[in-house]
Amino acid sequence: MKSKILILAMALLFSLNIKAQGMPVYDNTNFISLIKQLLESGKQTSNLIKTVKFLKTQKENLEKVNDVIKQLKAVQEINRNNQRLIDIVNDDLRDILNSPFIKPDEITRISDSFNSIIDTSLDNLDFIDQILSSDYMKMSDAERASILKAKEVQTKEMVAEITKKTERYRDIISFRKMQDKINNRETAY
């Protein structure tokens, strides 16, 4: 009986197609392809590091160019503001000072107030020239751009101040003109 059971068990095992393996087989091709993949990955990483360094350099160059453009725009705006100051002084101040409704003692005060603004503007231009052309001031482009931006704001404020003063003097002249008409009108009742 034991022999019959043994035969049946062996027949069952052969019918199930169960195979036993002996020694494990070492596959060289998988190991070689793994090494190739690792080498390729190393090359890609090296290329990525080079690309990152290149991009950092380009970013720094773009920031430098951006700072120079900011400086240029600030200088252009400062020049426009100074030109407005000069135009206001040339046109409006002459009209104000030539008005018969400005008293002689006011002429000096008006001239001094306008001259102080123009002097400040000229000092700013000298300072800007030193910043842009001198090497003894060791500063970065970003620092230079921020100083120029501050000077640009200052020139805008000077234009606003001189415009306000001009309007104020025009209002004074207008008021005095109207007062003169009222005081010198004919009263024929």
C-alpha cells in the first residue's frame, strides 16, 4: 500500500509539473545593464550640475543688466525732471517776476526760493555724475540703482514743489490783478 501511495504521489507531482532547481544561476547581462544605467545616470547628474552652474551665472548676468537698465531709466527720469525744472524757471518765473503785481521786495524772495530748488537740482546732478563715473565709491549696481531711484524721487518732489510755488505766485498775481480792477473801477452812479 505504501508503494501505491508513493507511486500516486509521484504521478501527482509529475502531473503538476513541479520542478525543483538546484544552484542559482548568475545572470551577467542584468549586472552589466545595471552598471551602464548607473554610469549614464552619473553623466546626466554631471550635466545637470553644469547646467545649474550655467543658469546661475546667467541669472547673475541678467540681474546685472537689470540693475544697469534701472540705473539708465532713473537717470533718464532725473534728466526729464531737471528739464521740467528748467522749463518752469525759464518760462513761468520770468512771467511772475515781470508782472506789475509783484512788489520789488518780493522779487528777491521769489528768486531765492526758485534758486534754492535749482541749486539742489544741480547738486544732485553733480552727485549722480560722481556715482556713475567715479570708481572710488565701491558699490554694487543694485546699491547704485537704489541711490539713483531715491534721487529720481527727490527730483519729482522738486518738480512738484516748484509747480506748487508757481501756482501760488500765479494765484497771488491773479488776486492782486482782480483787487486792482476793483479798486480802480469807475464809479459813475
